[in-house]
Amino acid sequence: MTSASLLNMSVPTSDISPSNQGLLMPKLQYRFRVTFINFGIGGSSTAPVTQQVMDFTRPNVTFDNIDLPVYNSTVKIAGKHTWADITCKIRDDAAGTASTLVAGQLQKQLDFNEQSSSQAGIDYKFTAKFEVLDGGNGTNAPTVLETWNVYGAYLQGVNYDAANYGSNEVMTITMTIRYDNAEQILSNNQGVGTTSTATVQGQGTAGITPALATVNGGA
């Protein structure tokens, strides 16, 4: 039985009954998994990269601003969106397994020996899947709490880290990933880019409804 005092360890709100005001469990930064699809050359398993991941940046999106000067005011509306680059840091294992996969992806983008590039983006682009997990493992399979599918991705940059006689740190490889689009799937099957979320509505004005924009109904 939950102690009544534990339910009080939260921020009181008027739209939640006092008996249900317990703090919601947050997702934890260290419970995640990253997998890569069509990454590298020859259809090799990308599991070694998944196992060597140290950190991964979740997608971030921003919208350009469009100013609409009108009389004494300026209306602001959203312009084109931009997905920010993702960084993924992996451990550089002694067998070179993960590094071989990264090198294969780079070679697919550009043959550094022949100085020959791919004919089209589809020839080298890959998909990355980032999943937030609940902590399950082994016989207790993990539950996926959140998924980000990153589409049309390629390696914009690869940093092979530095060596240092005075360091006890492991060698790493940091990949900067640039991509075309991302889709978020939450445990309730909603999220950014899913079909179950609200669709864009409103035509003809800078406001939020199709009707003529007014002081209360404008942008």
C-alpha cells in the first residue's frame, strides 16, 4: 500500500484529485538503445555499433521565423523547419569492429581511394532508431517507452578522438549525423510525425482559423 505522504511529494494542481497527485516516473538518460539500418557496406550486422554507443543526441527541431509587418504591429508565423544535427559517440573497440562499420559508411558516401562518390543520396543514406527503454533485460524483455526514427541520414562528420599518455579514458569515435526527417513514437502511439496527432487546419489567413483574423483570433 502506498503511503499517503508519498502522494503529497508533487506539485499540487487543481485538475488532479489529491489522491492521484504522486510524481510521475521520468525517463532515465542511461536507459536507451540505438540501432542503425543500411549503415556501412555489404549488409553487415550493425550490432557492434549498437553495443559500443556511449551517448546519443535526441532530435531537435526549430522553425524559421517569418515576420509579417502590418500597420502598427508585426505578426509572426512559422516558416520552414530544420532538424538539428545529431551526435553519436561510440567506444573504439580494440578489434576495430565498430570502426570498420563507420569506415564502411564513409566509404559508401565517398570512395577515398578512388575519389569516387555515390550517384545519388539513396545509395548511402541510412536510418537510425533511438529507443528509450524501461530498464528490462535478459528474461525480462525491455519495454520501449519512446522511439525516434531518423530518416535519410548520412555522416556529416566523424571525429576519431585523440590519444593521450596522461589519460585513463577509452578511445572514442564521435559521429555527426545529418538527416532529412525524424518521427517520434511514444508509448501511447502518438508523437511528432505520427498520424494520430492533430492535423494542420486553417486556410487563408495568418490566424489560427479560416475566418478573417481579428484581435482575438489573429496570429
